[in-house]
Amino acid sequence: MPEREVKLTIGPQHPMLKEPESFLLTLRGEKITDMTVRLGYNHRGIEKACEGRTYIQDMYLVERVCGICSHSHSTCFIQAVEEIAGLQVPKRGLYIRTLISELERIHSHLLWLGVAGHEIGFDTLLMYTWRDRELVMDILALLTGNRVNYGMNTIGGVRRDITAEQIPQILSTIDTLEERTKYYVQVGTQEITLRERLSGVGKLSKEDAIHLGAVGPTARASGVNRDVRHDDPYAVYGELSFNVITDDHSDVYGRTLVRLGELMEAYKLVRQILKQMPEGPIVVKAPRKIPAGQAISRYEAPRGEDVHYVKANGSDKPERVKVRAPTLANVQVVAHMLKDGYLADTPIVIAAIDPCFSCTDRAIATTNIDNGRTDRMDWPTLRTYGIDWYSKQGIDFAELNRKLRTMRESN
Amino acid sequence: MLVEEEKIKQQLAERFGLPAEKITVQRERRIWADVQAAEFGEIFDYAVDKLGFVILATITGLDEGPTLGVIYHIARESGIILNLHVSVPKDKPVIKTVSVRFPAADAYEREMVDLLGMQVEGLPPGNRYPLPDGWPAGQYPLRKDWKSDTLGKTPVSPESEASRGEEVKEDA
């Protein structure tokens, strides 16, 4: 029987996808011959909403453009506002902003590594990296009060200072994470299954990466040496020394190595920031009304270049806010990478550009149906509640945990 | 300081006879230029090919009252951004696509089509972005006179979502 072309729609709701988007794949056998993307299912009208709100409200709004790189968006936005207003943000404020940026990159890249592991059936890697990611989330919570949507920024600086007691905690966490990441680098370079599964998958040549406008680790893994932190330095990146990690594999394997390399660089950056951070004020007072003007701000988010354009009209609300998140630049690249590849590679190729998806908070609000009362649960209470709930269903891990402990101790 | 930026400003001014007040060096690595729609294509090509602005950071669309504005944010690898601004009349908002040179522009231009009612000549056929299929015609959310309650007063026609489904069925 002659081979027929088959069209396969994936999405907008599909178990493979972490957020709604729709792909129409044309298949010849197991090979993808063409693909079109339909986006916009998550369009929330944030740019329009910004025009009707004050600058400070907008800052919190754009922080919610993304659940992972929330600090990226709020920083990118206020950098533009601060430029229009002519504000000189104090050095210490900029250092703290940069510190949160790099901690955010660490949590985002560790998250990606887990997702990548999961997509290729290497769930041990997911469990390991997401366990480690908790460490950096704890540090972010310690410094900002939140695991995501940190609310650390304000126009003119940052809202919270870093205390002397917090610094050793950050450093010791970074030491641990660095050790763990070294192990992942070892896994990445020596584990044959991982290397073979990812090599040659989702190919993107350097020429195509440049032509199609790929950004972030996706571009750098195709040998494109572009990083806004280095090329158009903002915050205090001009005072820090770091390497822009590139790789020539030009496939998903290369994208993995770049992110691993960027994790190692991020640890170095955090140490440098803490060492070089000057004493002094963390914020300057910003006017409520921003004078007329316009500015463009660029920021190297974990996923790539984030671009914000802000136009001010002299009132307390912006005339126009434009956001170009990195995924929009990279999603065009995905179609190209999937072409001539296998259908089974689709999940990991899409995941390899690290498309954005939301992260949940650890505290949950529950409403008691009987009395309508709302309670907040913190993590330990939620954990205890979970263990109790399962033991009532007859599933008890206490015995298993005890056994594992004895085994570990006897080793 | 600003040597490179001033040089670019001078090159643009000399070659295209742009008045000095139309080109501004805002700060290090930031240049803004206001150009006429008729000469935009030529200036854009020159900036990309001859001045090395090879990265398209994004395209911003603006509602400027009687006109619609477009800003092409193009960058050099060394970090300098040239922001080329052009205005077209609102009753005939036609621009030419730059997606041949920069395929990534496809999404940015479709965004202006959907949200501002821009007409982009030469845009290849493809899915709309970002509004849903069946969004009422003539409703442009980023125009200043558009309010979110405007939509409630317009009947919504669920046309193209159905046709997409059929297309898949036929081929499968």
C-alpha cells in the first residue's frame, strides 16, 4: 500500500503540552513533513490592561506574564520606566535585582532539566533536579517571601534588602547546588542513553538559528554567541565576569549542555554578586507620573531575550506597553526543528525551547464546604494532611520509610 | 562615548537626507529614528545590510490617533538598537512585511493585524495570531477607542474554528 500523508492535530489541549497551543503536523509514515502552529489560547490582553492601570500596578501585572520568569518580566518593564523617568537606581538595588535574576535562572534551568528528563522517559532525572530545585526556591522564598512572583522589584529599586545573616545561607545552598549540577554535567556527558536519545534530535543549524531569529539557550546551542547580559548589559552585568555558554551540537543534546553550563555560570555569578554588592540604599523615590517619552528594554530571561517597549504620556498610566517574550521568537524555530524529524521526538523538541508554563505556590487556600470557612495551609501542614489522608485510604508509607532508613543507616 | 551611535546617526542622515531632529541618540546603544513610510523600505534594508542591524528584537504597533505607528526594533550583535518609527494613516494602514528577511516577524506582524487592524502586504498565508478564530471583524483591541465592553455589543460568528476541524478530517 502506498504511503499516505496524514494530518495530525496536537492541542490546544493535549497531555503532551503543558499549556494550550495547537500544532498541525503533516506526517508521512513516522516522519513529519510539515507543521503549522496556532497560538493565542493564553492571550490575556495584558498589554491593553496595562494602558488602563498605573505604572506600579502594571509592574505587578507584567510580573504575571510568566509563572517562571516573573522577575524577568517585571525587571524588563521597570528598566524601561526608570529610563524614561531618568531614575538612577542605587547600586545595591541593582545588585539585589541581578541576584534574584540569577537565582531565577537557576530554578528555571533546573526545572527544564527535569522536564527534559521526563519527556524522554528519564524520570529519575526529573525527581533529582526538582528535589534540588526546592533548595533554590527556598532561597528565593527566604529573600523575597515568595517562591515565584517575587514582588522584589519596585520602580526605582527593590523592596527588600538582603541581610548579613542571609548571605551564608545563600552561599551554602549554592555550594550544594553546584555539587549536584556537577553530577548532572557528568550524567549529561557520560550517560550514553541520554546522549544517544538527544543527539541529532531537533536539529537547528547556526545559519537557520540566525535566520529564524532563535533566542536564548536554543540559539546558543547552535553556536550563536548572543546573550543580552553580555551584548547589551543591564543592571550590574557590566561589572560581573561570566562566560556566554555556547555549543555546536545544534540539537536537543546541545541545548541540554548549554543549560547545564549556564547553571554553573549562574553559581559563579551569585558568589560574585554577594562579594561585590556595595552597602547603601536599595531604592530611590519614583514619581507617580512618568514624563512623556519612550524606551526599549532588553533582558536575558532563562528562555532567551525578553523585550519590553514602554511609551509614557506624562500621566500615571502608560500610553503603550509591548512585551515580546522569548518563546514567541523561538516557537517559529520549533516548526523548522520538527521538520523531517520523527513524530515521537515532538514532545522533547518542543520542550527543548523551554516554552513557558505556570508554577504553583506551595501554600493553598481551602474552603470548608460545611462551614464555608477559608483556611490557609502551609507546606508542613499540607504534607501531614496528605500523609494522613493516604493512611486513611489504607496506604501507609511509615513502614516503608522506616525500612529505607534502616537500610541507609546499615550502609 | 557614543562614538559608534553618532556615526550611525550621521550615516543615516547623510544617505537619506534625514533632518537631525528625526534621529535621536537616547543613550549608549539606543538610537531612535522617525522615517517616512515611502522611504522606510530602503532605510530598513540599508540598516540591516550595510549597518549590521541583523537582529529583529521585535516590532511594536501603536495607535497614535489619526495614524497607526510601527516601530521596528533592530539590533546589532554588539548591542546597539536602532528603533525605526514609521506612521501610516489609520484609514489606510498598509505596511509591507519584513518576514521574508526575518521569518520571526511573522508573529509580530500578525499581532498588529489582529490587535490594531494593520494591513500587512506580502504576509504569507497562515493562522491568525493571537485572537481566536471567529473574532468579530473590525474589532481591534489595542486601538484606543476600543474598550473591553465594546465586544459584548457585537455578535460573534463562530466560523473558522469549524473549518479547521473539517480540513483535518478530510485528510485523515
